[in-house]
Amino acid sequence: MSRRVAILLSGSGSNMVALVESMVGDHPARPCVVLSNVRQAGGLEKAEARGIPTGVVDHRPFRGDREGFEALLQEALAVHAPDIICLAGFMRVLTESFVAPWQGRMINIHPSLLPRYRGLNTHARALEAGDSEAGCTVHEVTAALDDGPILGQARVPVLPGDSAQSLAARVLAKEHILYPAVLRRFAAGDRTPVMLG
Ligand code: GAR
């Protein structure tokens, strides 16, 4: 039986599209819902256009009450009974009480070669450091931010004259290859890291 995949996003959803488009044919998983904390997130329309149920759990009314937000998110997820959660540009930090029951079943893509540059502004930080390569990482989500066992990485060169934007675009193109490759393995129960480039 296919594994059911919930995808959480906050933005344009290009990784969500790459994941959804990969889950066809003999793939061991299928998307079951796309949820966002941002009503205007471009990814929601893209999911709807692909016939995937969507939902919004707005974090803003829960200022200072992260667990209240997460309780609602958990409820919205439960309706769709996912086996796996993919964070795909989901820009909220999740607490241990949300993460714990999903540990081993929740994965995230991060736009750096972890353990370098956890958190935000990864591309600007890689440029500032004078790095000669950059990339992206898919990892299991644990309570520690952008931590957890690494399931795959893809590398790109940093080119002369790169801006944070040009580097982000080069990395994003690799994210679209890496994340589906990792999900396919992960959904089949294989945690061997996928190393690209
Ligand atoms: C991606 O670059 C993803 O790695 C990053 O947000 C972007 C979402 O783009 N995620 C994080 O920074 C998580 N900390 P998308 O909405 O087009 O997939």
C-alpha cells in the first residue's frame, strides 16, 4: 500500500511540486495533503491545481503560543492520516512536543550543506565565508533546528560574481532533484543517504 505524504510549506512550493510530480507510477508514496501556515503561499494554488487537498493553519493568532498553533496543525494533519511529513520551505520552528511523535517519519530540506549554516540566510553566509561550494541537505527532523540524521546532500559550485540570489537559484534547481530522490528511498524504508554532485 502507498505511503501517505503530507507536505508543509510557507512559500512558492517549488519543492512541493517536485515531490508531487515524482510520486507517480511505482513510487511507494502518494501526496495526501498540502498544508501551509501562510494563506497567500503560492504553493497552495499549485497543490490545488494538481488536485491535492490543501489547508491553512495560520500561526499569527498564536503569537507566544507555539503549542496552540502546533495542536491545530496536528489536528489538520490527522484528518489525512499521513505516514510521512515533508517540510518543503515550511518556515516555522517546531517544538519537541510536535516533533517527537513524528520522529523518524518527518523530513526537511534545508538550503545549505549541513552542518554548515543552520537557520536563515544560508546563501549570503556561504558567500561571506568565501566558500567554493554550496548545496542543500535533506534530513530527518529532530527537536534541534536543522539537525537530525542526514538523508541526502547535493553540491553546486559557487561561481565568481555570485549573489545570494544567483546561488539560491542554482541550489534550488538541485533541491528539486535531491528531495524527490530522498523521498523515494525514505518511503521505501531505506535511509541510505543520497549524495549528488
Ligand atoms: C527552499 O530553498 C528550501 O530549501 C528553503 O526554502 C525554500 C522554499 O522554496 N527552506 C528553508 O530555508 C527551511 N529552513 P519553495 O517554496 O520554492 O520550495
